[in-house]
Amino acid sequence: MATRYRDDAGHELGLISSVTAPFCGDCTRARLSAVGVLYTCLFASRGTDLRSPLRAGASDALLREQLVAVWSQRRDRYSEERGEQAAARPKVEMSHIGG
């Protein structure tokens, strides 16, 4: 996904061009924020609350079911749609969701 560059000293820089070269259909990443919200995309404006079921003592099996459900229902076109609808979508900073 990243285009990697390395200088003569061995330092490496990777750039992910998710807007200009979307890879949504191949994405396998999710992010869990510090407040327990699971985001299935860096561009998502909403996530799934996992803190509440964790604090309520949900079993591993129940959490697994919830994660499978969230992942299987995710939309794989965020980057593709982002350009079309950027102005209409509420903004969530990457620093908030751990990007």
C-alpha cells in the first residue's frame, strides 16, 4: 500500500496515497481510539463503541461476534467517496482515531 523511499543513510519514508490511489477493497486495518471506539477506516466519521461492552464484562465470544459483524458490514469505498462528499461529511482528525 505504501510507496517506500530510502536514502543513502538507510532512513525510510513511506507514503500512502489512499485518496489518489484508493485501496479500500484490500484494506485490512482497523483502529481503536483511546476512548474505545473502533474505526474501520481513517476517513470514517463514526465508529463502533467497544468500551461499553468491555466495561460491562462482555465475553470474548460476544466481542468476537461484534467485531466480525462490524467488519463484515463495513463499506469499502471511503477513499473513493471522500472526494465526492468531502464537504458534506463531518471531520474527525486522524490524531483522534490513532492514524
